[in-house]
Amino acid sequence: MIYICNETVSVNDLADLRESVGWSRMEKEYNNPLLTSYYHIAVYEKEALIGYIDCVSNGVTDAYIQDLMVHPDYQGRGIGTDLMKKMIDYLKKKHIYIISVVFEEKLKPFYEKFGFFSMLCGQMETYDCI
């Protein structure tokens, strides 16, 4: 496996990975030139994208970790944990004050082991991404 930081990732590869974990493909959104990433890490096994994590940030006070994905065939091998550790380490080195992540209740133990704690928040999806 190879971890590649902040390099261009194929929209089709991202869409395929999203679909493999049960999410919408979002190809249109990933092709939008307005979509930017503060920092992201892609994991490849040979030529196949098997893991990914992304972060958006203002570069000073806040960062939001999003899109942590590991292909189901590779889950349970510590790849998601490695991606989270690498992302958190990077954000700490950049002196980002607050790191946030939104997760499903069933994933709470996974995120707690990194030091995240639950806070009240809300989320709204404004349209269907296919």
C-alpha cells in the first residue's frame, strides 16, 4: 500500500470508492472546480484507490475532516485508523485550533479513540447526489 498526500485523485476512482462504502457517487460535485480541499490523503494498492480522507479548513482556526473511506475489501486492517492519525498529526503540525468530524452514532467508539467528543450539532442535505 502507498499513501499519497495532496495529489490529484481521479474523480472516477473517488466515485467508485464512495459507491463501494454505500455512499452516493457525487461525480458532478467532485468535477466542480469550486470544490477545494485543504489536505487529503489517498491510499492505493497497486493502481486501485482503496482508502481516502479529506479535510476542509480555513487554515488557522478550524478544520473539518470528511470523507473517511476504506474499501470494504480492505476494512479491518487499520487503514482508517492510519488515515485518521495522519490527518490529525498534519492538522496539529499546522496549529489548527479545532478539528471537527461528523459521524454516525455507531462510529462513536472509533472517533473517541482519537480524542473526539460528542457535541450537539445539526446537518441538512439540500439535494440528492447520485
